[in-house]
Amino acid sequence: MTQHPAQIIVFTPSFADGGDSNAQNLTVKEVVSRLSPDRFRVIMLHEGFPDPRIAKLENVQLIPWQRHGNTLRC
């Protein structure tokens, strides 16, 4: 993933899991899927399998959320 000087980096603590039906996470996934890859780089968490729509985006970095060691990964 290449970072351009004009890119805005967004970290969202919402989960990108495909099976997550939480209203907040659904809204965040919808917004992220519509962001311009030329202008935005997004960092999201996931516990299970990520939403395929989000996983295929070049401007999205997915960080696995586990029981321990999350501070180092984030």
C-alpha cells in the first residue's frame, strides 16, 4: 500500500468483520467502502473473517484483533 502525500489516514476502532451486524460497524463499513482510495488510507480491526467488500480495498489495512497483544499490533 503506497501512501501519497495528500492522503488522509483514518484509524477506526470499528470492526470490519463480514458477519458483524452492529449498526455502528455497518455504518463505518459503508462509509469506508465509499472513500476515495486516492485521498484516504483506512486502518480497521477484525476478529473473524473481514467483509469481502472491505478486504479487497487497496487503501484499507486490516489489523487482527486477538485476546492479547493488541496494543503492539495497533
